[in-house]
Amino acid sequence: MAHSVIQKITRTALLLAVTLLLQGLRLVIPVPPQISLFFIGSLVNACLVIAVLRTDLKAGSVIAVAAPVFAYLEGMLPLPFFIPVVAVGNLVYVVFIWALQQYGLRKLYIAAFLKAIVLFGGFSLLFALVQVPPKITHMILFAMSWPQIVTGIIGLVVGYAVSQRLKKVDR
């Protein structure tokens, strides 16, 4: 039993490190923010998928909450009160992946749509309550709309494929 717990903690820590490393690529790869959104977003979502499918819901949840904290520290989220909204969107994504995993990849795409709905709705509500400059509002609402569906689905495909390969390695 102790081996299993240590293995889960180790996997979670490694996946968190990989997620933060991939997320930090924005700081060293000179690409336009739109390309970064799709590329880095897909990779981060893939890490969330791998965490849920290869470890458990707790691992996915830890990464889902930690990633936006570090995104803020890296300057990718301009205001600290954006962190909880992104964390909730990520949590919805991992919870639905965990809940739907028994149905295979065909149904997991629902998680990407739900994440986009939660993020867009959460930021829309936040912007109704808190005055944010229009340029930031427009930029964030765009990033939290249909690109989240695209990066969520790409993350699912990549994360599912990597999880299947890792499953063979674990044997």
C-alpha cells in the first residue's frame, strides 16, 4: 500500500513539473500569443489528461489548480483574481475526464466543451462584477472561448495516446 501511495505522489510531482515546464515555454519560445495559446494550451491539457488517466483524480486536481497559479506568476494571467476562474475550469475538465473515462475517447471530448463553457461563463461573470480594461477583457474572453475547445480536444487526443503508451511501459 505504501508503495502505491509513493508512486502516486511521485507521478503527480513529475507531471506537475512537466506541466509547469511546458507552460513556461511561453517565456522562451518567441511566438505570437495566439500560437502559444493553442500550442501550450494543448500541451497543458494533455498533462491534465495523463494525470487523470495514469494516476487519479487527485493528481489531475493538483495540477489543475497549480497551473494557473504559475501562469499568473509567469505573467500569462494579468490579474490574480483570474486564478480561481482558470482553476475551476481546469477542475471541471479533469473531473469530467475522470467521470467519462469509462466511455473511451469518443465521449471525453465533452470535457473540453464543458471547460470552455465554464471558463467563458466564469470570466463573463467576473467582468460583470469587476472593472477590467476593455483590451484585457476582449483578449481574455477570446482566449476562454472556442480556443479552449480546440486545445481541450487536442490535449485529450495527445494525453490519451501518451497514456496508452505509458500503460505498456508500466507492465
